Amino acid sequence: MTTGGPPPAENADGAALADAENPGGPAPADIPGGRHFEPDLRRMTRIHLRPIASPMPLGFFAVAIASVLVGCFQLGLLPEDSGRAVALAVLPAFVLQLLVAVLAFGARDVLAATLMACFSGLWLASALVLALRPAGGGRVLGVLYAVFAVFALMMASVAGRKRALWLVLCAAVPRFAVAALAGLTGTAWAGLLSGSLGLLLALVAAYTAFALMLEDMRGVRVLPIGRSGPAQHAVEGDLAVQLRDIERQAGVRRTL
């Protein structure tokens, strides 16, 4: 015969919470200061998902379009006095990639979010310099491109398993390194080479965007992008793989 007593505490979802006062629950452990903590929090854990569509195809297509416009201008395929028109056409890439960065941060993909945010700022700076033609603008952009090339190289060194990002970074590093040389030296051949590498970057970005979009629409891999490791498990693994080490993820642990 059991004795009556108050019902166990419940959270907002109606799940009973283990309590130090509740018989049958796991025993609390003592910590300095007289406080207690629950050694097993699984019964108290709830996961709320806010699924979003992958923003990466949009981000890569924005890279491709902006790279084509700037590359054609550097190659002389557009009139010399069309700099302001090119700037106005490139400016939407700043807005689109900023949106992609925000969504990628919400999706907990810090590498993709960082890359898209940096591209967003890069297109904004390039568009403003092309449109306003300030004194020394070419050299300033040269320094900016050089810093971005170094940072892209650093990101590429840790993005090997996320091949879509890695491919775009591998194309972006030489393109912006040569663009930096063209801006700092003003040599014609560097500008032409930078424009050609810009078209190559656009081709790589468009391919990865199309591959990711097909994969999302059909639910299976259609075009290869070379995923491996955690990036492959994120697409092909089950829920248990997805939840592995989640307690150490940003937003779950106490500090970043």
C-alpha cells in the first residue's frame, strides 16, 4: 500500500521533473556552498526545433552573380564608365549575403555564417568604392582584399570536411589575392587575371549552389560536393548522430 503525497513537479510540457525531495528519483549530488545539482538531466531536457531551409544556395548564387559582374568589368567586357552601374548591381549581393549570414548563425553553422558575413561586407565596400570613386580607393580595396584572402585561407584550412564551403574558399583565395595585387600596384595584367579568377569563383559558387539546391529538393545527393566526416553525418546520419555532443554546443553550454 502506498502513501499519498503531492504530485511531482511538472514543466510546461507536462513532463515530471526529478526532484531531490521526490522518492524514486536520482539522488542529488552535493557541491560546495550547500547547493545541489541533478546528476542526470535527460528527464528534464526538451529540444525545440525551429527548422529553416538551407540559406547556402542563395549565398553561393549571390557570390556567383557579384563575381561575374565585377569580373566582366575588370576584363573590359563592360564599358569603362559603367563602374557606378556595376556598383549598384553588386549592392544587392550585400543584402542577400547578410541575410544568409543571419540565417546561418540561427542554424548554428558558424563557419558558413562567418564566410557569408565577410562576403557581405566585402561587396558593400567594393560597391561604395566603385560608385563614389574616392581618392585612393583602389589601394584601400587592395588592402581589404589582401586581408580577406588571408582570412579565407585560414577558413579553408579548417573547412576541409565541408567541401561546398571549401571549394568556394579555394577559388576565393587566389581571386582576392590577385585583386589585392591589382589594387595596390595598379598593373593591368593583375586586373585581367583577377577578373578571370572572379569568373572561376563564380563558376565554382554556382555549381555548389546548384548541387545543394538539387540535394535539398530531391532528398538525395545528385551532384558530388565531396562531404566527409561531420558534414556527411549531418546529412546522412540519424538523430542520435545529430544530438551527439549537443551539450557542448553554443546556446546550450553556459558560456560561448
